[in-house]
Amino acid sequence: MANLARLVAIMRRLRDPVSGCEWDRQQSFATIAPYTIEEAYEVADAIAHDDMDSLADELGDLQLQIVFHAQIAEEAGHFALDDLIGRICDKLERRHPHIFGNASHSPGWEELKAAERKKSPDDSALAGVALALPALERAAKLQRRAARTGFDWPDQAGPRAKIDEELAELDAESEHPRMLEELGDLLFAVVNLARHLNIEPEAALREANRKFEARFRAI
């Protein structure tokens, strides 16, 4: 872990109020959040291309983002890097009681997360679904959470019929604000169908993008 300590020391020097880098000193949680999201996508892209050299680079860039956030937090007196590593260690042990505790088996990751949410001020089944998630992924996650409470179609016929209904409602609108709303409902219904077909909508759309790009380049 010597290089992790080295990275922390580098970030502290970059953020030094006297001798640090002007750009790094000016950053905040909000200003570097977009870079954090971008680096996570670049990690996913390296994996999709099975490029291990790029994956090592991109994971390093993502680690930098974590250290950057932790340094800003430590300066403000919120928490330090060791605190957040300790939290994830605690969480992993708590959510694997059959490995680190006396339980004979695990209730399941999602069940354990649901039990933890009940202790939160916001104990809704939808609590904790991050607003910053891509809309397609967030729709799928909201639907999965709702389905666990029984709020769901019994089979794929329901969301399939809902797509036809929403498409008809979109066709009936002529004003842009209403068209925007109805198109959103249509996309939400398509995500619901994908969930019932056990297909990740993000993965399906990514494959459609790849196919379109390949065909367009060929033309």
C-alpha cells in the first residue's frame, strides 16, 4: 500500500494553500464530481474493450478521484481517507454475516440493505437511489425497488401493454411540454419491459449504439 500513501501525499501537496497547484486548490466536491463520474465510465469502457492496460490506468484515475474527495473532506473536518475505507470494511463484514459472523447463511445483499434503510430517517423502499445515476439506470433501479414491495406487473404482458398505451398518448399530444412528459413515460415503460425480460436496459441500449455505429461506419 506504499503507493496509496504516496498518492495521498501528492494530493496533500497539490492542495497545499501556499505552495500547491492553483487549479487543485480551487476544486470542491461539486466541481470534481463530474470527473468522478467520467472516470467511472472510462473504467467501464476499458472493461468493455477487454483492455487491461487501459483498465489499470482508468482504475488509477478513479482512485485519484476518491483520494481527491477524501482530501477535501479532511480539510473541512468531515472525514479522512482512512474513515471511508473503514466504513466500507464495516459494511462488507456486516453484509456477509455468514462469512464474518455466526450466521449459517446470508439473507442476501439486497435484504440486508433493506434492513439498514429501515433504520434511516427516510425508510422508503426507494431511499438511497442516487439522483446522479443515468436516468435509464435510475429508472431500472427504482422499478426493482418498487417490485420488491409487490408494486409490479405479474408478467411481461403488463409493461408491454403499457408501452402501447404510452405510445398512443404520445401520438395524441402536440405541445412540447406534454410530449416531453409522455415520451418520458414511454421510456419508463420500456425500461419496465426490459426488467421483466431480465435484460439490463443500459446494456441493451449500449449494444444498439455499438451496432448503429458499426453499420454507419460501414456505410
